[in-house]
Amino acid sequence: MGHGLEHLRLGAVNIDGVMLGDTFSPVIHRFLTSRGRAYTVELERNIFSQPRAVAGRLLAESVGGTMTGEQALEAYFEERARYVAEHPVRVTEGALELVARLRRAGLRTVCYGGLAKDHFDRFLGEHAALFDGPGYICTDAVRPGLHEIATEHFDLKYDEVLVVDDVARVAEEARRLGMPFIGHPSHFEHSFQRQLMREAGVRHLVDSLHAVDEELLRTVDAQAAAGTVWSA
């Protein structure tokens, strides 16, 4: 395998918050605070990277149960549409270079996230050749979906899959499974994800995707081979 990597076989890269800018944290924050609710670490921990039905129920409960989960989701996506109109979705700086770097290192690559594939097609379709089939995996029904990505889609062992994600809940699942993980927490000023990732024991946190360079990839590869991705 090129560039000295010996163990890793797949790079699984999250779409919203890694490949694309974070448009979820600000909207959830607005959804709650505009309705007079405090935005707390527990709310963020519980809501992020949940299946839509669960997230809707939690959002509804968080604002006092004045709406159903479906109504909360509808209101949330209406607010997200307004937010995106003001802050257009953009490919994250360094994201395309990251995927290309993973491929140069000999890894297959796949993108995943909770929204349907048309979201991927709309914002990353022109770059689809950077990813191996199926290209994009919607994990809404199986969130966080790491087990399914590794075993059902690529027939790999957990420790052969490098996950790059912005959410601590995903990091916790990666730790449970023993999957290599690099955290790219949101820069949103009210986000708790960096704190939660540290609490989860994430060893590799990056502020920029450019920081996931060949040296870091070799380090994670060696840790995966040694079974030390989640221990010092």
C-alpha cells in the first residue's frame, strides 16, 4: 500500500461538518434559543447524529412538547432552509484534498451522513469520482452507521476503517467498535463537540482538514495495526 500505510483500507468521511460546512449546529442553536430554551451540552449530546425521527422527538421535547416530533422536524428544516439562504453550503477548505490524500495513501473512500443521497449529489456530485462505490451512504436508519459501513458495504474489519467526523456521538461509537477516528469538531462558537470529543477520549483532533496529512495518516495506521487507536 502506498505511502507506508499497512493496515487501513477505507477512509469514511462524514458529509456535513467535514466535507461540507457545518449548517446543523447553528440551526439547532437558533431553533432552541428562539423558543426560549437554553442550548446546553446535554441537549447537543442527545440530539446530534440521531435518526431523524429521534431527533424530531428530542427537539419537540426540548421546547416543552408543544409540537410533535414531525412538526419539530418540519420547523427545523424550514429554519435550516432560511439559514442556508443566508449562509450557503460550501465545500470545506481542504476537504477535497483530504479525500485525494486518502486515495493516494491507497485507501478506498466513501462519504456518509444522515441526509438522503440527493444532498450528496447536489453539493459533491461533481466530485463523485473521488469516492468508491456506493460513493455516498445515507445512515439515517442506522445511525451512527459505522458498523454497517465497515461490514455490510465494504466487508472490512472495524480497525481497517478510518472515520473522519465532527460529532462526538460518532466518536463514542468508533471507540466502542475499536475504529480509528479523527475528529474535526465544529468551529461554531456555541458548539460543545470539541469538549465532548475530548471526554470521549479522541486522540486526534484537527481544526483544519489540511492537518490530516501523511504523517498523521501514518500515525493512525500504525496505531490501528497495534490496536492502540483508543489508548495511549
